[in-house]
Amino acid sequence: MAKFELIATAAFGIEAVVAKEIRDLGYDNVTVENGRVTFIGNEEAICKSNLWLRCADRVYLKIGEFEATTFEELFQQVKALPWENYLPVDANFPVNAKSVKSQLFSLSDIQAISKKAIVERMKEIYLKEWFEESGSKYPILISILKDKVTVMIDTSGTGLHKRGYRETGSEAPLKETLAAAMIMISRWKPDRPLIDPFCGSGTIPIEAALIGRNIAPGLNRTFISEEWDIVPKEMWKSVRKEAYGAIEYDRELDIYGYDIDGRVSKIAINNSIEAGVDDCIHIQKRPVSELSTKKKYGYIICNPPYGERLSEKREVEKLYKEMGKVFRNLDTWSYYVLTSHEKFEGCFGKKADKNRKLYNGRIKCYYYQYFGPKPPKKSSKLI
């Protein structure tokens, strides 16, 4: 099998979570940088990482890296890369670009020059003057940061947050990848109750159920690299079969999703059915003021409204005060809250044990973490 350098991109703040996921898949040569985790793997690693990574945005195949401050340097070094090892003669290879703090900043020029360089290389290798690009798609990304160029091919296609279960959503949906990261950062265990009192379209409860039953998040979708020559179709079949065999169908879970909006609750129920986990999630319309449970040592994990608009700020601050009162009644529980509101702790009435900067899309947020007491060793009798 070939050895590839792969890059899993991630939202800022969750790179370490993605790195742990990659190590858990059995890949040890892992490097963590801002917004990306690099690792070494073979063709099977392309399949496994796309199928199993819960918190990564995409998985890229790294073709090369170099410095370039002129378009001539860019052209020559892109052309020097071994494109024939990846692109068949009929490959459809659109080129995209991004550039940050670099001397080469015109994205349209970076794209056009890189595309021309790849074509020139392929002309020499395949002894052809024209390429119809009628075959499988190989989306190429030229990423330039501080004049360092990374050339990659996207192995995922649609972003990995698109699991295939969320057909519809609420007005401000939380990305599935961030929801999964919130759960993993909390260190929730499947034998403990979990409540999301602001569940919206059900993303946090559904992601928790997928984790709890060890369901690979990519099982309900396809990936662009499934059509590639360099990854055998039999390998995809084998990795999928292995993932189906790993599902713990009989695992009992205690997961609840509540929302004040009954219409949104119905969407969450439909999404849980699409994800195949509706049997282990209880979703209903309920305001946070009515949140109560006799269960102990559980987790509240939520993404409440932020009050981004000035007109909503007072309402949201009132809501946070209500949350503080209600959550503290659950004195054995741990709670984890994601919000961009700068004064959350003051409104909530308690300083977090820990907080972590995360990005919900482009919104800078903090993940406030309140640790409850540890359960006695025989906690199952108390739940």
C-alpha cells in the first residue's frame, strides 16, 4: 500500500480533539497545527478517516508543500509535483485557492496559474494536448499561508459535517462536527444521562447517540474519493462493513432533547429517525424553566441563544439567569454551555471551572464547563 500525508482540517479550538480521534483510529504520526491535523496513512486511512472522524471538517491528501512569492515560482513548483500518481488521464480537477498574509493574494490568478501548471505536467506525462476532464472529480486546493504553499486534493467532497441525517434544520443550526466536539470535550460517557435543553434540530442529542452506540458518522453518506482509481472500491466496502459490525445496537442510552419551539422539536424527531437513533433519544417541547429530573450524575450540554442582536440581549441575559437557577437544582450534574455572550458567567451566577475558546461558524464563542461531583463506583444503581 502507498503511504500518504493526509490533512484533517478542523475549526479553531478543536484540533486536539481531532488529533485524538486520529490516534484512536490507529495513526500515530500526528502533527497538530492551527486549523489542521496532519498524519500519515495508506489508502485505507482515507476511507477510515472520512467514515469515522466526528469533529474534522474535511480530509485532504497532501501533494506537496513549498514557498512561493512569485507566480513563476508557483507555476514551476506546482508543475514539478507528481500529478500522474494521483490524477488519471480523464480526471476532472477543478482548482480552488485561498491565501492569507502572502505576497500572492489574487485567488483567480493562483487558481489559473496552478491549473495551467498541472495541465502542462499532464501533457508531458500522458503525451496529450487536450484533457476532457470527463472522469471522476479530484478537487484541488492551493492554500497559501505566509508565502508557504500547501497543495492538496479533497478526499471528502461535501464537508464531513454533512452526515446525511439533517434534512431540515432550525434557523441557526449547530454544525454536527462542533456538536460532536462539545460532547467529546465534556468526556460524557454513554452510561450517564445527557440533556440538551435547547436542542433545536437535535444535533447534540443525535451526535451523542451516534457516539454512544459507536456508529461511524459517515455511514449514511458518500465521499468523493470513493470514485478514485487510487482507492480500491473493495477497500471502501471492507471499511464500511467493519464499521457496521462495530455498532453497539443494544447499548441502552439515556438522552433527552428539549426545545421551547414545538415546530423545531418535530424537526429534531425527524432528524433522529433519519440518523437511526430515535429509539434512544426522548425529544419534546419544554422550556428550560421547566427542566427537572430525578436522575443523578448526568450531563447538560447545550448551545443556547447568544443574543447577537442588541434587541435580543436583555432576553438572553434573563434566560441565562433562569438557566443558572434551574441547573443548580441538579446538584450532582455537570453542565457545558457554548455561547458568544461575554457576560455569560455573570448572568448565570457562577464562574465556570474551565472555559475554552471555540468558533461556531465565524462567531467566537466560549465553552463554559462546570464539573459536577463524581458518582460513587456503583453509579448505575443511582441512575
